[in-house]
Amino acid sequence: MAEVEKLKQLQLQREALKKRGEQKVKETEKKRTEESVQSVCPECGSRQLVHDYERAELVCQNCGLVLDEEFIDRGPEWRAFDHDQRMKRSRVGAPMTFTIHDKGLSTMIDWRNRDSYGRAISSKNRAQLYRLRKWQRRIRVSNATERNLAFALSELDRMASALGLPRNVRETAAVVYRDAVDKNLIRGRSIEGVAAAALYAACRQCSVPRTLDEIAEVSRVSRKEIGRTYRFISRELGLKLLPTSPIDYVPRFCSGLNLKGEVQSRAVEILRQAGERELTSGRGPTGVAAAAIYISSILGGERRTQREVAEVAGVTEVTIRNRYKELAEKLDIEIIL
């Protein structure tokens, strides 16, 4: 009975934490609204405002007008010089995240049999702690919806890790998936397919593009199903996504080919000129980006073969050959092979 009472208390604490988290989100939104009012300089209309924390002033970088002064420093009152000190002195937990099914607001009983002071727990209390830990794991996922959400978010995290995607893309993908769950778009579709489509949409939203083939390689569903599900959720959720720009692929492809920054800059310039003359419309962005990099590598004296560029970009050599001839002809670029 005592264990049941403890579990009830844990559930009440969990609900209180969730309410506190929702209230905190509302306060943050209110604060952002207030700050957005003060995001434009009344003197020159510039948005380049800088917080000077030494003088506690909000200054316009363009004209030098002081918009606010003596504002409160909301950071910690302590200083830390390395990661260990920061972890020891910090009195808060991890921030709220959408990549965990309960947004990271639930409690957790650690797997180590030690108390808060680091002392080993006696063998008499270990059995009780084991049972509490087991029930804690069970009540964290209370129903089928939460269980499916936990599985989908872990799948999202696995795919994002395999593709080396940054944190903001993972958060955006989790928000897209949650919106799909709220609108009941998962019914009749596989969880893996919707998760992969949400990740693809997040990549496009955050300008960190990945092709459908790359997403399909790390997921457990086919390219065709990911594309079909992506079109469905983007239509139902009203996602306004612009076509992917070839320029977004250039840094990743250049990094894979070990090319210098000058070659990358020249490739971006070639693509800008091609975009102005509408040479990129109606063509695959990866093929156009690969052709621009191929031309730039020859002009920059760091020649890469068409096969090497094709392997990194995930296109065929024929595509690169056709695109680079087209770019060279229309932009009057002289290439000495």
C-alpha cells in the first residue's frame, strides 16, 4: 500500500510539473511579444539592437540610441570556468524539449543504487527501490498514444543521428510529428513513414536539406512511401515550403570532397548567376549544385572527377555532364579540360 501511495504522489508531482511547464511556455510567449515591440529602433528604424551586459543597456547598433537601461540580468549569479564546475553549481534541470514524449518534465529514478549524497543504498531498501523504478518506467508511458509518441520520437532521434542533423531540426521534426498526431493524420499509416516524412519536412524548413534517398537510407520505409506521406502531411498541416535551393547543398558536398572555401564561394556565385537567368528551375537541385561544384573545382585548380562529385552528391555522371555543359554555355564560362 505504501508503494501505491508513493506512485500516486509521483503521478501528482508529474501532473504539477506539466502544468508548471505549460505556464512557463505561456510566460515565455508573453515575454517574447513584449520584446518584439522593442525590437525596432524608434530613431532610425533599424533592427540591429545589441544588449550591452556590462552597462546593462539595450543599444541600437546603427545610430547608437540607448533604448533601455538598467535591465535585469537573468543569468546565474555564479561563475564557472569548466563543464564540471557548471554542472556542480547549476541548480536546474535540462530545458523543456519536444523530442521526448513528456517534453522532459517527468521525474526519473536513476539506475545507480545511490542516494543524493552518493552513498550506497542498503540491501534492505534495494528491493523497494527496484519496484519503484519499475513502476516509474511504466507510469511514464500511461496510454497507447504516449507509447506510440515515445516510439516515433525515438525513431526520429535515431534517423537524425544517422544523418548528423543539428538540434533545431530534431525539435522542428518533433513539432511537425506532434501536429500530425493532434490532427489524427497517423491513422492508417505507419509510424516510421510519418516520422521520416516529418524529418524531411523539418530539414526543408530549417534550410538543412536532405534528399528523399538519404532519408530512405536511414529509415525503415521506402522512398515512395516517404514522398507520399510528406505530400499528405504538408497539405493537411498547411506547411508552406519553398523549393529547395541548390546553394543549400553546396557546403555539404564541398566538405565531402575536401574542397577549399574559395571553391565553395565560386560554386555559390555560379549558382546565383544561374538562378538569375532561371537556369535552375525545373531541374533537380542536387544535380545543378554538383555541376556548379565540378566547374568551380576545375576553375580553382582543385580538380575533382565527375565520378567523385557524383558519388558525394548522389546523382549520375550523365546528370553532371549535362548540367555543367548547360551552365558553361549559358554563363559563358570557359573550361579547359
